[in-house]
Amino acid sequence: MSDFKGLIMDYPLTLQHFIERAGRYFPKKEIVTRTRAGTHRYTYGEYYRRVHQLAHALKQLGVQPGDRVATLAWNTYRHLEVYFAVPCYGAVLHTLNLRLPLDQLTYIINHAEDKVIFVDASLLQILERIKDQLSSVRQFVVMNDVGGQYETSLSPTVDYEELLASAPDGPYPWPRLDEWAAAGMCYTSGTTGNPKGVVYTHRALFLHSFAVSMAGGIGINERDVVLPIVPMFHANAWGIPFASVMVGAKIVNPGPFLQPRDLCQLIQEERVTVTGAVPTIWIGIYNLLKQEKFDLSSLRLVAVGGSAMPRQLIEAFEKEYGIYFLHAWGMTETSPLGTMAVLKSYMDSWPEEQRYNVRAKQGIPAVGVEIRAVDANGNEVPWDGKTMGELQVRGPWVTSGYYNDPRTAEAFMDGWFRTGDVVTIDPEGYIQIVDRVKDLVKSGGEWISSVDLENAIMSHPKVFEAAVIAVHHPKRQERPLAVVVPKPEYKDSITKEEILEFLAARFAKWWLPDDVVFVEQIPKTSVGKFDKKILRDQFKDYQLPTAI
């Protein structure tokens, strides 16, 4: 190794640079939030002032460097203030998932040793139900999002606006932070066992924001109007808040108003250009657009991830409404951006069908991220688009271990993080998620992808949503069962025979579900994915009608 060093300034990559840049260069840009009391608007200049004021308030509360400061909140301007004030102050932002079961929420707060919790008034009842089990919390700060008076049994509490009013109204002297210092924490959704904590560094979030803003990907820039639909408690809202502040983009926060009509109205009224959410949100929006008219022409790009977006829906949105979808993949453990399905320039000349097939994949790695797929024996599989293997990743914003958790050891192989996703990688380097390891249907020693079957079923014109799970089979170990939600107008006319006939033209006979069950809704996880753990439990004793 050479001892010859470069002559470059020691300039730590911290979030402090983002907030200072936003306040200095983009003070006239707007931050909009939909609240129960109406639409709240203010400028980056006002936002900057309040972030500094909040930092003074954190000092008054006795928050120490490295203390975990939690939030239980919707996507709002106050939440965005906490998003920057806490890590820039030198503490650690810990976003709490408001949709988690109470036992998991209790575990997360105690495991992280949160000292202060900022909570929306509309969510107070969640914490009130577990307050006696919280061992480390010494202060609650209530952000009044109800537009009137509120009462709570939490103690001690202070009102957010009163806290700010009591703090000095002037620049806070940011400490010089190490770029490797912890900036944020987020826990996995805990589908198996207790949730696992991921600790993000300033450096990781800084570099991740650059990746989110790169041209050719999401490309967030100052001219954009950004609507982060994905919750700020879910993997840093995919890094969108940090990147948006970094570039000075207008931000539109939806608050708790996340129904398809609410979102369409926001996009139409604020002329949103970039947004992102899980596929279930877009399935709902697509079906609304079939019934009501909204002007969504301002959208230049929609990032979609969390689970696979059906190829037919990507195509339908673009051809019918001119809305371009960018498929992406990531995890809490990858901050979360890992890959994006960006077409290479020479693919523009490919046949349309082929282009849409590529865009329905999860894409190639973002700059800085490396990927490989490994089989059960630990051997890297070929990039042939057919051979399945577990996706493994590494990079400057990929976790190096779980916080205070022995499960770290099993999560890595030779320095690579094991994602638990089964993928194929094609010769162009595009990954396609085949399934989660735990969701694959193991039929007679062969693997069946529940994701492929689900996407095909959801392309049927009578289907609203569909999930495929493994059900015990006496001969084949497991067989697929399709759980289908029909569109309302077809709930009395749809048949399992037409679903199976529809699939028969697309898959080998042994892939076809042994049965189709129609339900009113499919349970969702706390981040909007199909909750297959609940489905498997519901159908654990299900008797398949035929034996293959």
C-alpha cells in the first residue's frame, strides 16, 4: 500500500451540509403539508430557522450526543424538521413504524434505548397503551396535528410549538461530527422474530442522497416537486427527504391522507413531478383513475419498490396516463436504494415487449453498490437470467451488522450482506426478484416463484390483488395456493377456472396453483406489502382439492 496521500481537505460528509445549503441557497422554495386543519405552507427559509431552533431545544431537553431520539409521526413538516435537527445536533434519529404490533414497538423503543419521543397528537394513543413498558424514555414531545386541543396520559410531555418558542431563535452552532457517527436508526418490520436494528452513518446517508439524485435514476433536482408517499418511518422514506433538502426541491407531505383520491388530488393541485410508493398504493390509484378523472400529467417519474410491480401495470400507466414508473429494489439494510431498472441507451431500439420486460425487473445496482447471487452451496450463480440464487450486496450505505443483535453473524458471507431475496441476474446485469427465500414454494424438490404467479394473476382484467402462498401437500411437500381479491364489479362472476386457464398459457402445468380462493382483502404488513405470514397462518390447515 502506497504512503503517498492526496492533498484534499478533511471535509466530513455529514447532513449538516445539506441543511445549511438549503437555508442559504433555496430559502424561497416551498414545503407543503396536508394537515387536518388544512394545507400548511412555508419556505425553506422558515424551515431552516425552525430546524436550528429545534436544535437549541434539544440541548434544553438535555439530549446528549449519541442519544436516540425517536419519532412516531406521519410525513409532515414538523417530522421533516426533526429529521434534520436530531442528526445535525449529534444525536441519532430513530423513526418508529406506527403500524407495528404493540409488542414489537415496545421492543424497538427499549432495545434502541430511546430517550425522547416526538409523537403526533393523532398517534398518542399508541404510546399510551405501552407507556408503562418503556424503560428508557424520559420525555415526550407532542406535535399537534389534530388542529385543536389534545389530552394525553403520557408524562412528562411538552408541546412541540411551545418547546420551540422557549428556545433561542438563532443559528445553532453545529458540532463538528465524524462522518462515521450514527445519524439514524431504523428497524426491520420483523416478519420473523424481533425486528432488527440498522444504524445509518452520516456518510452513508450523504452518499445515498447523491445516488438518489443522480441523473439516469430518480434524478431529484431543484426543479422537482417531490411527494414522498412512502412513510418517513420506512427506510428513511427511501432517502427522498434527505435528497430533496439537499437539492432544494419543493416537498409535498401527504400527512395521514394516503387514500388514492387524497394522493391524486395532491399530485394534481401541487403539480408533483416525482413520487414513490409501494405497488399496492398504485394498484389503488389505477383503479380510481378508471372511475374518476385527475390531471396527473405533471408526473415525470414514479419510483416503485418494496415488492414487485406487475409488468402489465407499468405498461398500462405509461400508455393510458403517460406516467413513467421506475422499478427499484432496496431494504432497510441498504439505506435503502440498491438497484434501479433504468434502461441502457441501446435498449431504446429493442422491441416494446422486451423493454417492458426489462423495466419490470428490479434493475442494475446504483453506483457504489455491488451485487452477486449465490446458490445453496455458496457458489456464485451465472448471469444467465435463469439460474436462481440468493442476492448478496455490499457498498458504502449497506449495513455492516445489526445493532446489538446476535443475528448479525448469519446475515453475512465473506463480507457480503445476505438479503434473503432469491433472484436471477441476466447477462446485462439486471436482477429480477423471484421470491423471498421463505416465500418460495418448494414443490417436489423444485422451486416455484410466488412473485411470478402473483404478477400474472394480477394482470387478469377481473383481479384487483393476488397473493400466492405455499400450502402443505402430502406428496410434493408444498403446493401453491392463490388468494385473490376480485375487482368489485366482478366479485360475483369471477371463477377459479378462468384464473387457472389464464395461467395455463403462461406457466408449466406443475407451476399452476392447486386451488384459487377468493377473499375480500389480503392482509398487509406495516409497510404495505402482502403479509404472507398471516396468510400462511390463515390457511395452514387448508386441504387442497387435488393431489398432483
